[in-house]
Amino acid sequence: MTEASLTGVFPTGVSLGHTLLDRLAALRDTPEPAAALLVDFRGIEHGDDPRFALTLDHYLESWLGASQHEVHRLPGPRLLILAGPQDAALLEGGAHALAGVLRSHGFGTMRFTVYDVATQAGKLVADVVPPAVLDRLRIAAAAQRVPTAALAQVLEVERVLHGADVESLLREQALWSFADPEEPRRVLTELVVALDELEGRFDLPLRRDDWLRHEVAARLDRGLLRHVARDRWRAPQPYSFDLHTATVLDATFADLAHAIPAGFRRQLTAELACWEVGLSPPRFAAAAQRLGDLGFAVAVDHVPLAALPALDLGGAQVAYVKALWTPGAEAAGLLAAGLERFSPERLALWRCDDAAALEAARAAGVALVQGRAADAAVRAPALPSEAAPAAPARSRAEEGGEAAAPAGDEAAAPRPGLIARLFGRGA
């Protein structure tokens, strides 16, 4: 069983659930071959921040790779990981490495215990319930390398950005509606963290390290919410921004949300990543429900075109689904399938950065578009309204065409629309 399957029954920030108590009782009564790691974050600076604790949890899990394991987050804050007996050295090595890097960066002392469940189940249960001071055991074996350097970079970002203003890291991107091609309309403005700014400021390889990029982005969730609450309500307009489900489901999220005036919240859309939908549809649906209860709209971001026909939202109601434009022979069919499922008003095409992408959106009937090509289309200057002089009738006949219409008829012909002018379909 993995973390994703446990979070629904044992969420962060609550007391021990019955499912975990039953699991511990079963281990005490019938010990099984397994290894366990119990970690105490109470001596760690920001250890009670659920988002930061989650980063540390992810680091420890990364030592296990693809091995099957269970993750239980305990009050305190503490963490219990159960894995196969062959993974005992990995659990111990990961905990030792994490404790060392936290200590070297001035974040305090992390205590942990590794158990052989087959012979120490009673001690494990006693240490978890009730909470007890954990004894640090000797590290017994070396383990494979994991992204310790990346964790050190996350710690540096945590120290600099904890409570800091993130406005200098934000960029704005418009989401346009071309439902009426003659009158494009700005639906909302997306607030986006600039990766190039982050990379330059902290010397981070975000584009090469997916784990590091995710963890650093998650650090910014709270800063972005504080920025919206403090600065954006003064000139209220519709905004969207990325959020992680772990941030939304955290016990302190309601406090962050309530700092934003209720009336303004109704103009905000939280975009949850498509990969989080696939990781756990029930967890995604719970996050969407909580956002809706607090007055936010919800959207799904970063959806591959190929995922549109079978995207499972877990019953969540969303304002729109934002698909990533990918050129190819199958694009038209995938867009058509997406429109059939979500309608032109709820399917947005993202990263339309060239004319071909905008033309594909127009041809498919997609109304919502985001990207440089959409911005350019809106900024395109109006063409002169004077009609071109009519070609001589003799010249037309020589080319095999029909005689030219009277000049007055040509002058009265309607001027091509914005999309037609953009793609050269009219003078």
C-alpha cells in the first residue's frame, strides 16, 4: 500500500485514525516480516509546517524507490514508514542522511528509530501509542545515493522564502475567450511563478530535476496565497494560480483562505495539476470540494491532449480543463474528444505559442486559448477598412475567371474577421 491509498483514511493534521490503530494492533498480535522507520520532527525548525514536513517525507520515501511501502503521518509531527524487511538499510540510511543535512543547515536535530517488526513489534507499537521519546539507533548499512544535494537546495529555498513576498517571482498570463472572434475577451489572468527567475536567484536546476521543481513550487503555495490576500484584492479581477492538493487538504489551509475577502475569493480559480488527479481521484475530489466550500473555482491544469478522452476527475466539478497543445496528426481528433466531454466553454488550450496552434484551436471549435499566439491575435492592429480597387474585367477573363463584380459590390463586402485576418484569409 502506498501513501496515496492511505491519505484518505489518515490525513495530515488529525489524531490517530482507527485504521492505523487496527494496523498496529495486528502487528502487535501477529508480527510480520517488515522494517519500520519512526521519525520525530518536533526538534526541527518549521517541522510543524505540513508542507515542509511533506517535503521531508518525500525525501525519505525516495530512498525506497519503487519498493512497496506504507506511509502514516502522525501527530507531533511524526512519521511512520513500513516497508519490506529487505529495505531496513534503506530506511536507516535515508533517516541518517536526512538528519545530517538538516543539522548541517541549522534546522535542528531529527530523531528516528528503525525497527525489525518481526522481533520488535511490541516496542514499535509502544513508541507510537502513546508518543514516546525516540532512541536513535546505530546506522547499520550504506545505501544507494538519492537526491541529498537537491534536498539541501530545497532547505535553502525554505529558509529564504519562508514568510517572504513572492511578488517578484510572479508573471501574468491571460486566458482568452475567442467565442466571438471579433471581440476576444480576457477570461482571467493567471499568476505564474517564473522558473527562470527561481533558477537564477537560487542557482537551481529546476528544468532538469522534476522532484526539486515540484518541492520548490510547493513551497510557494502559501506565499502566493498571502500575496493574493494582501495585494491583489485592491484591484479585484479574476485570477487563477496553481495549487497542490496537499496544501489545500492541510488543516491550516482554511486560515490562509479566510485571509482573502470572501467576495474576492469568488473571482479566484485554483488550478490543480492533472498528475494529482491520476495519483488519487478521491484525494483530488476532496481538494476540489474544499476549495468550492471556501468560495474558489477549480480547474485542472497540465492535461496532455492524449489524456482528454479518459480523464477521471473523481466526480469533481471544474470550471475548465486546460490541455497542453501538442502538434501532431492526432491533435484534431483528441481536441474533438475533449470538446465532446467538456464543451467549448470548459476546454482551454494551453501553450498556443505559434499560429498553427491557434489555427488548430479555431478549427476544432475551442473557445478558451492561452499562449503567445493568442496574445498576438488580440494585439493585432485592425487592417484598413478601404476596399481594394476592383481588378479590370479583361484581366479576369484572361485568367479564366468570371467578369469582375461592380466596384460598389466589392466595396460593400464585409471585412474579414480577426481570426481570418490573422491567418491571411482576407485583405
